[in-house]
Amino acid sequence: MHDALDRLRSRLDQFMWQTPLTGQPYWHRECVQILRLVQVIIREFAAGALTLRAMSLVFTTLLALVPLIAVSFSVLKGFGVHNRIEPVLQGFLAALGPRADEITGRIVGFVDNIEVGVLGAVGIGLLLYTAVSLVQKVEEAFNYTWNVSRRRTLLRRFSDYFSVIVIGPVLVFTAMGITATLSSNAVIQALVAIEPFGSLLRLAGRLVPYVLVIAAFTFLYLLIPNTRVRLGPALFGGVVAGVAWESVGRLFAMFVATSTNYTAIYSGFAILLLFMIWLQVSWLILLTGSSVAYYRQYPQQLLAGGRGGGRLSGAQTERLALALMRCVVSAWYAGDPPPTRDTLARRLAVPGESVDAMLEALVDGGLLAPHGEEADGLLPATPPERTPIRRVVEVARARGRLEHVLSGEGVPEAHAMAAVDAALEQALGSMTVADLARTEPAPADPLQESVVERAPSGRKP
């Protein structure tokens, strides 16, 4: 039995990681990509990083939930829909079963007790800061799932956070208002009495909660990460997270309804304990959906074994540096817009974190320069005709170097490496980056083939 399971696992791994996708039917490629995605997501759960991020967001949510609702309440009051906050909050906490009404009442009571006139300027400032801090923590968690280390500029933070805190609730309540209006429309009511329209409309009514949650999650995945997220991957992650959130919510409600022992053991603390557990589950689902969207947008990262596994060999690192310089200089010669990190990662089919690290080394080495309002585009920092390829290789080799490690002279390995360096310099000669950019690329990029279509030899991701 054990041998049969090992053989089955070996065949599955070979199907997922060793099968070339080039030339395969669309359904075959999608099946392989989804299987890879599922395995990588399971590994991330096992690693525990997403769980730790979710726990951190639970603590921040407990501190910032009331201020955030108070700010949204003030905004929605101007639109005359502030009375809809309580039903929405009850819907979010529906997984807590009968305890949802009690928690909702307490939170709304806290919000009602906030008097802006009594708080003063300092109190209002702290209220806004607490609300904004939650969005900032969410951004940091989403940036982690998207392998983004750079932070937004102050102006971008103000505009994007304003959209989430102010415009987001308005859109949600507007959508809910439209849905409620349509459901009570006389024409809709007349159609309900006619079959098969009645059955279809009742089915659509059951799907409305899923659609609203999926739309909200997709909106967050598009706006919160500090990188360009395409609509397709964001929607894919939103569907996965939205369906999971609604389904898990129903299961959690059944668990709460049957867990009378918690009340007997924890007494008054049981409601707080269940609330915190549901918060963590909700954040974990939201972050998982963000990871799904990331891997959907960058499927090449799956072959690196997931997040943090994109370590290239020494030879691949040098080839990546040359490939990045070739792409940037070629675009500059052609008059195309400066390529971004995301564009380069997709074009070369290399894990984004490896591209990020090499681009940072090339910028620090004076070979590339950021361009654009957000400094996301890249241009040559020196004339390509005067930039020797040898210099690019040196920058790639120096990335991550420790100055005082293996730096002694006069030892046998030093002489051997000096001979290697001399041979490399002689082989490259006077070749420049301009010569590299003007060379016609091969029909199939060896770097892309090795990273995208095959798992690293001797290792299964």
C-alpha cells in the first residue's frame, strides 16, 4: 500500500513539475498550473507565514475596528445611508450565529458613543491614525504575498487609503442598495411568480452574497498591493477567497451553534474568543486569496517552489543580469516605454523576487536608473556603447557579497579564481551592452526554458 502511494505521488509530481507546457492544449496547461498552485499554497500554510500575518491583523483589527467604522459612519452619514452599517456588520459576523447580534450591538454602541465635539483635534487625529493604521497593516500583509518590498509614497498612501476608507464603503452600500431595490421591484416580484424565472431569480438571490464578497475582495486585491495587479488574476483570487469565505462562514456558524461547551468553560469570554477566531479565519482567507492572485499573475514563481524559493544559481544570476540589461537597452533603442519590474519578470519568465534583487544590484551598480513618477520604469544609467558586458557580470557576481569572507590573497583558490577572471575578461573582450542589445535573440530563450518549463534538476519544487 505504501509503495503504491509513493508511485502515485511520484507520477503526480512528474505530471506537475516535469511536463513541458509548450504546445500543450489549454485545458492541460490549466490543470497543471492549478495543481502546482494548490501544492504551493499548501506549503505556505505549512510554513506558517500567512498564519502569523493573519494573527497580527487580528490584533490590529481589535484596536482599529471601532475607529474605522466611526470614520465610515461619518462619511456615510453624508449620503444618508449610515443606518445600513449595522445590517452589513451583522452579515460579516453571521458566522457567529446568534452571538452576531450581541457583538454587532456592542460595536455599534461604541461607535454611537464617539462624540467628535468632545474628542477635539488631537482625539480626531488619533481616531484617523488608528483607522489608517489598519489599512497600512493590510497593505504590508498584501505586499508580502506579492513579494513587494517598496512602500508607497506619502501622496500615494493618502489617495489610496482615502479610496479604501471612504470610497470603498460608499460603493459597498450603493451596491447593496441597488440589490435591495431590485429585489423589491414590482416587475421582479411579478417575474418570481412565473416559472422558470422564479427559480432562476431565487438562485440569483442566493448567489448575491457571493457576488458582493467576490467584488469586494477583487477590489482589495486590485488596490491594496503596491504593484500593478491585473484584473484577471485579481478576479481569480477574489472568486477563490469569496467562495471560501462564504462557505467557511456557514461551517463556522454550525460550529458555533453546537459549541455550547465553550460558553460553559469561558463564560463571558466565549463571545470574544469566537470573535477573534473568526477574525483570524477571515484574514487568513483574504491573504490566501491574495497569494492565489499573485501566483496566477506570475505562474513562473510556482516553479521556484513558491515564495522565497526563487534562488538562481551563479550562472543563472549572471545570465539574468545580462538578460535584464538587454531588455532595458533594447526598449530604449526602440523608443518603447521603460520596462517595469513586472514587465521584465513576465518577459523573461523569472521569479519576481529574483528580478527585484538583480534590478536593485544593477541600479546600485550604476548600470540602470529608475524612471517615472513612481520610479517603476528602468532606463540605462550609462551609454550602452560605453558599458562593457564585463561590468554587468561583475555587478551580478558582487550581489550579496560579504567583504571580509573568503577575501584572502595568496591562497590556491585565489590564484585559480584570478585565472578564471582573466579568462573571462579575455573572452568578453570589448563587447558592450549595445552589442548585446542589437543581437537577434534566439527563437527560444534558454533562461526562460530552464526556469518556466522545467523544475530544477535533482529537485522537485
